[in-house]
Amino acid sequence: MSTEVEAQIDQSLATLRAAFSPRFEAAAGAGGEPALREENAKILGKKGELTAILKQMGTVPGDARKRIGEKVNLLKQEVEARFEALIKTLAASKRDAELNALPFDLTLPGRAPTPRGHRHPVSSVREEVLDIFASLGFAVHDGPEIELKENNFTRLGFPPDHPATDMQDTFWTTSGTLLRTHTSNVQVRAMMSQKPPMAFVAPGAVYRRDDDVTHSPMFHQIEGFVVDEKVTFAELKGTLAEFAERLYGPGTPIRMRPSYFPFVEPGAEVDIGCVFCIQPSGTRRGCSVCKRTGWIEILGCGMIHPVVFEHCGIDPERYTGFAFGMGVERVAMLRYGIPDIRLLFENDPRFLSQF
Ligand code: PHE
């Protein structure tokens, strides 16, 4: 009797095993996920077919019950696994359909990431110069680009009718202020607000009515300024000689030529040995950059004029000092062999990516 029931249950299990997968597929194909869930409930639900078979087990004796129990569990697992797999397949094909309906092609290769930017050559040179002077004990000062005539010109000893103050050379605002024509305004502001000793460099933008391959209406300068008791011209020269070697390499010579700026006395222009035509032997052949001279001008400098000290409230009997000013673009052009200053302001990535 019990073997008969067992055989009958076996039969039902076999029938169900053969049928469940095609039934699932048919349901999913016809009615999608809801139909598949319904079909699953018909087999595994409370009133489902497998559940019904399970209930019959009560009539089977212990031994056979264990065997059937195992078979039922096995089948249950198969059914569940197949159901889960089909649910996933349905979800995947639903997603595929959604993606295919999009108005663009997801299989096209993506755009390569745009190249990373980097430092502008003017910024690199400015950082390098400031680092050198910081290591020599100079502080770094800032100053305004919109300035009073007094701080840009008058206190620095420019006479009122000096040609630099002319409309042709200086950008004036409608309210009578101006765009500073050099960073020397920072000297004036420092002297008027601080007491010596002072040693600083002041980088920043300056403006002049000038525009050709070597001049731009806006460019950058770095001012250097030192005031204390007994500061000498020798210290100025020593500082600049050290600077030239650190910026352009050991052995780079400097020379000073007398020159005139209203706010220094004596004043000088400083040349460095041309970095373009130096030979392995150390001599310079002369080239187009140095105009066959072997020397390139890099900055203006001098000892602070006593009149400037007076204008700014510093005792010229007690203090002496020096100042220098260099063009950052000029240093960058020499450093990298850039022939036209305007390239530095166009910000064309094809140009900038070379540095
Ligand atoms: N300010 C001067 C210029 O713009 C440069 C300079 C600075 C000269 C300091 C002497 C001393 O050309």
C-alpha cells in the first residue's frame, strides 16, 4: 500500500519536473513577469501543486517519507532556481529594450578625457623667482593695480610733466586714478606704512599703452626692495649675481650698465650672459637673441634715491636701500625661447602644452 502511494508520488514529481520549466517559459513569454509569478504560485504557493504533493506525504510511512521528502525538496529548489533565473532574464531584456529605445547609441566608444591643464609659463617663472628670493630672506608683498598718481609717480620722483605720465603711455581712469605702470608703487606703500629694515619682492600685473611682439598692454613685473642701515651697492650686485646663477645656472655672469630711473641713484640696467649662444667652452658666440653682444638685459635697478625716502617718511641720513624690477614675461620668453609676447596671453592650448 505504502509503496503504491510512494510510486504515485514519484510519478507526480516526475511529471511536475518535466513540466515546470516549459510552463514557466510559456507564462513568461505570454504575460511577462506577472504571468510568471502566477505560474510560480500555482506550483510553489500555499495551494500549489508541489505543496499538495507534500501534503500527501502524511500518508506514507517513515522510511519512504524521508526519501520522498528529499525528492520534494530537491524539486522545490530546482523550481525556485528556474523561477529566479527567468525573473532575471526578464529584467535584463526589459532593460535592453529600454536602452535600445534611447535616442543614442550606447555602444559607441566614449570620448577620451580632455587633457589636464598645467601651469602657465608666466606662473612657473614667477614661482621660481619668488622661491629664489624667499630663500634669500625676502618676504613677498602685494599691491593694488589701480593706484594713485602719487604712489605710482610723484613720490618716486617723477616730475609732474614726465612723459611716462602722458595719456600716450599710461591708462588713466575717469576718476583720476591710474593702472599702475610698474610694481614700484609697492615700494612707496611699504615705506609709508612700515619701518626699516625691509626686504621683500612684490609680483603683479602692470599696464602700459604698448602693443607689439615684445610689449603687451598688460604684463607682469617682480619688484625687489631692501632698506636698512648701511645697505650698499655691492649688496645689490651680490644679490642679483646670486639670483642670476640660481635662475639661469651656475656660472651665469651679470654685468651692470649705468641707466636712469627717477627713483634710484645710481641706477643701472643688468644684463646676464646670453643663455642662447653660450658655447661648451663657456664663451659666447653672439646670436640674434643677444644681438651679437653675448648679453641680454633682464632688469632695472639702483640705490633708492634720498628724495624718495623723504617723500615716504624715511630718514635718508640713517637709511640706504636698493630696488630692482624685472619683467616676468621677458624672463619666460628668454627661458623658453618664445619669440612673441602675445603668445603668452592668447592661452592657446597648443602653445601652452609645450611647457
Ligand atoms: N620700475 C622700473 C620699470 O618699470 C624698474 C625698476 C625698479 C628700476 C626698481 C629700478 C628700480 O621699468
